[in-house]
Amino acid sequence: MTKQLKQSAQTVQNRLRELGYSNEVVELPDSTRTAQEAADAIGCDVAQIAKSIIFRSKHSGKPLLVIASGANRVDEKTVSRQIDDEFSKADADFVRECTGFVIGGVPPLGHVRTITTIIDEDLLQFKAIWAAAGHPKAVFKLTPNQLMEMTKGKVLPIK
């Protein structure tokens, strides 16, 4: 772990502090770009990784953030029915435009735009989970309750 955070990770750390959270962003020597890489680097179960996936509404063009357990694949049809909208996975440019972060490092908070958020109900079974923190090697530990508070997300089944 390094002491000096990269700028994007520091942005997430600053946002956590602004919101009154004491969670610490850490940068790991290995990539955390995928859920499995993150779990391997942290030493936790892949299901404890809160992966952030940005989708784009086919009608309005607005972003949707789905925070899924690393063990789950998002069923787009299931989520579409629940939110009464169709969407598709966003490309890298749209992700950066909406969040200010690159794919593989998108945190659950601190985005440049307000984004409707859905949280995978499977994340609620853990005492601790890990989320990306603005950079493909940066993460932070949090509780499912903190995730719900930080994002104001709606808990739904996503698989």
C-alpha cells in the first residue's frame, strides 16, 4: 500500500471526509480493475466486492449506476423491468463524462453528475464490503449500510 494517493483516489478520499465518513482509501500494488483481481489483492471473497457498473438509458440517455456483488452478473432485463426503463452498458467515454472516473475505478460516490443508483441486495449479507476508489488500484472498505447512505441507492435484486 502506498501513502500518497493518486489524484483520482484522493478525490474519493476527500469526498468521504466531506460526507463525514472515516473510511480510508488504499492503493494496492496489484490491479483491482476486475472483481476477481480486487478480491485477490485484498484477500476477501469476490462476493464482497461492490463493483460499480454504469449503464445508459436507451430513452433519456441518463446514466444508471448498478453496484453489484462481484460474484453476480447484472441481468439487464431484470433491472430494466424494476426501473421501468431500458438501458445498455455504457462506453468508456460516457462513464468518464458522467462519473469523472475511468472504468475499473468508478467509486460508488463522488461523481461529477447525480446518478440514480441501484444496489445489489446480495451485498447486504456481508459485514464488510470493498468498493473502487477512483483508480484501478484504489479501494476502500465500507459496510452495506454505509453504501446505502452514501449513494442513496435503492436495494434490488439484480441477477
